[in-house]
Amino acid sequence: MKNSICKMMSIMMICSLFLLSGCGDKSMPEEDLVDRRSAGVQSIEDVEAGNFPLFWENAEWGERRFYTLLELEKEVKDLLGDNYWPEVNLSKAELEKLTGITEDMYVDFLAERQALDVHIDTLIIIHAKEDYVGTIEEAIETYRSALIEQNKNYPQNLSKARASRIETIDDYICFVLLGADTTPLADRGSEAVMEHCLEENEKALYVLEQAILQ
């Protein structure tokens, strides 16, 4: 008797599964369909790109686009065009000599300045190791102060040096001393030269910030 009952239950379960599998060809009544939006469920296509500011727009889903230092430099060059004058890359030894920043303090760096010492346009981007961010900031500030002191007798260079900017963006320390040819502004005084150079430096920092924090 017990075996008969078990067999009957098995047959009933098989029949039930068979009937359920046959329901796939039938449409569900409209009132039983759930609107995904009203249920608060969003697919990837439903989510606006702006909700994920750390993801590069054209990258694969979930993959962040990191800029190399050369790409950061290119962003500044593309923006300033002919008004970007730095042209000589500094070596690790030259960076250390100028600023006191040693190789053990950073992950990578890019430093570029003009070939002749009489011109001072400079771009430095240092990807600092976490424990050395403050140390590098102080070293760059000391370097900036030295440039101001060295150019006290050269009015246009002095205005450029005073207009230079140091900005820390995440763990990147950026030093921008730009302005290119300020000769046409010389007759208007040092404040006009400074204003022009500040504007150029702000442009450079803007694109660097946008690229690093994208």
C-alpha cells in the first residue's frame, strides 16, 4: 500500500512538471506583467552615464580609464597650443637637483621646462607615493620660492614665477608656471603680466583636474 501511494505521488509530480513546462508558449495576462521601472529596477541601459563619474565614457562597463603622465601633458599642450613653451624633459637626477625630490618619493613623474635658463616656463606633474604627498608639496613650494628669488631682477620672469601655481589633485602634485610670450604685455606693467600667466595656469590646472578626477 505504501509503495502504491509513493508511485501515485511520483506520477502526479511528473504530470505537474509536464504541464508547467508547456505553459511557456502561452502569454501571461497583461495585468500580471510587472513594469520594471515601476518596480524600481534599472538595467545598465536605464542608468545615466553621469551617475558614474569615475568611469570613462567610452570604456567597457566597470572599467576606469586612467591617464598616463604623457597623456596629462598632452591635454595641457592641446589646450594651450603655441602658448605652451616647455620643451625639455628633466631626468630623475635633474628633478632631484632642482627640487630635492628623490626617486623613492614618487610612483612616476613628468617635468618639462624651457631649454634656456633665461626662460622659466615649467610643467611638473608628480604621482606621489601616499606617504610622501606632503613632503613633495613642501619641496615644490621651496622650489617655487627659489624661482621667485632668482628672478627678482627680471620683471617679466618675476611676474611669471609669482603667478605660478601648485595644486594637489588626489596624489598628483602639479606645478604650473606658464604664460609663454608676455612681451606684448610688458608696457602694461607687472600686474597685467601676472593676470595673463594666472589665466594660463588656471587653464592648465583645469584640464589636469578634469583628466585626473574623471
